[in-house]
Amino acid sequence: MNRRMRQFLILLSALSMAGMGLAQTAPAAPPAGLPASATRLTTADQVLRANLEAIGGEATLRKITSRAMKGDLDLPAAGGRLRWECVAKSPNKRLITIDMPGYGLVREGFDGQTAWTWAPDGGIQLKTGESLARTRRDAEFHPELKWPELFPAITLQGIQPVGGRDAYALLAQPPSGNPEKLYFDVQTLLLVRRDSETDSPSGKVPIEMYYEDYRPVDGTQVPFRIRMPTPAIAQFTLTLTECRHNVSIGNSRFDQPRK
């Protein structure tokens, strides 16, 4: 497996994580039943309930059933800016496509059961084991409705700085694999950072993901800039240029390529 293929496998795994937090809404006031001051939340359950209420509650989330996005992917290791697209459909289907001039299309898809990646010099590769489990988790269209299922053990680790602002740091343990760390801004309760690990041919690679530049789209707040400063081999900045909700997407769009 050449270096470019390893790079894109890490990149695709990281971009799969980027979907979490794409349907957030800033709160108008602290949710009912929680402490009046946003800095006084003391348990992970309070933070997660506050996040759900902040984004409008379950009824509001369920009104959005699909999403189509386009963006510019600045990837220093690839020497420039690439075209990026992602389509997703409730409850857990997703397809990510990267167009690299001189190389071709690189894709990662999940049809609700099967997860796969495809690259011109690597062909189709099916995910199994922990890689499949992580993709299934990352493809969840409304993770805010399923935090306890996605991460059965979640604990509040305190308040830590993220980008010069205070954020609640939650340690989240999935049913299998390594724990992740989720950071929610103390004031907005939006997801602003996610730390995880991904597998690579050379071992586990730590990933830091930052969600920035939230903008209103159809009553929700969408992060139009997503950064991954580490690892160096696949660091990127993704800047959205388009985000549309409730578009028609056929299920066959997520099927693995035949060749």
C-alpha cells in the first residue's frame, strides 16, 4: 500500500467523524430543569440533555432526514485544494467523495450495514471489526438522539479551553474500541471539538477535530469550517460551500462500487 493510499485512508476515516455536530442550534436560554448558569452543569447527562434542548429537541431534529454538502478541502500533503462532497440520509447512510486532480475520485460509503472505501490505486476495501463499528457510529444521522447507545459510558471530565473558550470535556466510551473525548462550548453548548483514534497500516493514529464557523441553515447551526491539525500526513481544513437539507437521495447511492 503506497503512501498516498495510506494518507487517504486516514483522511476518509477522519472525514467520517466530521459529520457529528452538523445539525446544531444555538440555545436561546438554559434548558428547563438545569442550573441557570451554563457554567454550573456538573454531570455528563446534564450536558447532553442541554445539548439536545439547545438544538431544538427531538421533534425539530426529526424534521431533517437527509443532507447534501459540498466544500473545499485544503490538504497540504496533497499540494492544494480538493473538491469534497457528502450526502447523508437518516438513519445512518452516508457517502463521502473527494476529487483529487491527477489521481481520481476517493470515496467512502456506508449503506447502513456495509462500510467500504474506494481509491483508484487501491480498489474496493470493506471495513470489518472496530473500523466497521466506528463507521457505523460516525454515520449516525442524529447522534444527539442516541448518545447513550453510541457511548454507553460517558463521564464529565471538567471544563477545558478550546479555541480560547471554555468547553465541557466528556469522555465517551463506545461499546467497543477506544474512548473518545467530546467538547461542548459552555456558552452555546455546540460540539466544538472531538478527539479520537483511527487505525492505519502503521498503527493507531490520534485525531483532533475542530468544528468552527457555525452558520444558520434551515433553523439549525451548521459548522462551515472543520479542521484536523493532526496527524500531519492527513491534516486538512474543510470549508463548506453548500449545505442543503431534505433533498431526495436514493438508497442505491450508498452501495459499494462494482469495480
